[in-house]
Amino acid sequence: AEWSMDHSTSEERPSSEPSAAELRRAKNRRQQRSFRQKQRKKIEELEVSARELRQQ
């Protein structure tokens, strides 16, 4: 999808075959996304339990 940024190697290899660096970047993006989702869920659980404590 993002071959325009990488002129030197895009001609040498087929566009369907991402480089190791691109695979690493995609993996990092996935890890960061799942990490943020976990953090958000944790925060929501804390807020819910805090609300329940205040209501008692």
C-alpha cells in the first residue's frame, strides 16, 4: 500500500512482498493498538468500580 515512500527498493522487489522493516513496522502498529485497547479497557473497569464505590 505504501510503496511510494520507498523508491529505491520498490523496483527491486514485487509490491506483494513487504520488506523486513515494513513487517516490523506493521507488527509494532498491531502491538501498540492492542496495548492501547488493553489500557482503555483497564481504565474503563477502574472508572466503573469507582462509580460503584461512590454509589454505596
